[in-house]
Amino acid sequence: VVWQDGCFSVSAEAKWDETRCGRDVVLSNGNTTVTRSNGNEWGGVLGAQLFVHGTHSFTFVINKCQTDYVYVGIAYDNVDLNDNYNGRNIVLRAGDGSLRVFSSSQGCFGGYRTGDVIRIEVDMTEKVVV
């Protein structure tokens, strides 16, 4: 499914859910861009689609990263969107590339900055994240 939004199109998987945002998250560009309004708090947003089966690939384009404390990843549907990394998400940090899997540190894998692209693959059947 491709939705037309202005002069460009994005897949349904690329949309963020405006009803599932942390308190300081602002969505724009037809819910394809996430901006934080207060960098002193934690805030997250979930995608518009919920996946429970199959293999899925997600690509994040980092348009602007001005702090080490930007995290991208995947989460359970019932994650607290006003909390940091926790037992309901898997996240990668911009600054040092630290990877947290359900709060547990898995090491550092190099950070990311403005202009970088991050791809996450999830196999729901095998319960594997790459």
C-alpha cells in the first residue's frame, strides 16, 4: 500500500501513529517526521502499524541529530513512551552506538549522526532482530 502525501509517496510502514506519542513528540510531514519539543525529557513514538507475524525491515533516515541522546529501535505495543530504554524496547543510541535490549546493555557498535541511515530487520517467527 502506498499513500500519497503532497508531492511524494511513503509506504504505510513509514507512518508514525499520532495517538501513540510521548508527551514531547511532534509529528510533521504527514506523520513521517518525528521531532522532539523538549530535549530534557524522554519521548518516543510508535509506528502506525502493529506487526505480530512475518519478517519486516525498517529503515530510519536521520535527518537531524544534534545530541548523543537520540535512540532508534523497536518496541512492544505497550511500551511507556515517556520513559527511556526499558524492558519493552530494543534501542540503538546515536552518541556511542550503545545497544540496549530490554534494558540490558549489549555493547557499543558505533554511533550515528545526521545523514546516516539505520536499517532494522525483525523476524517475528524466529524472534530475531538484526
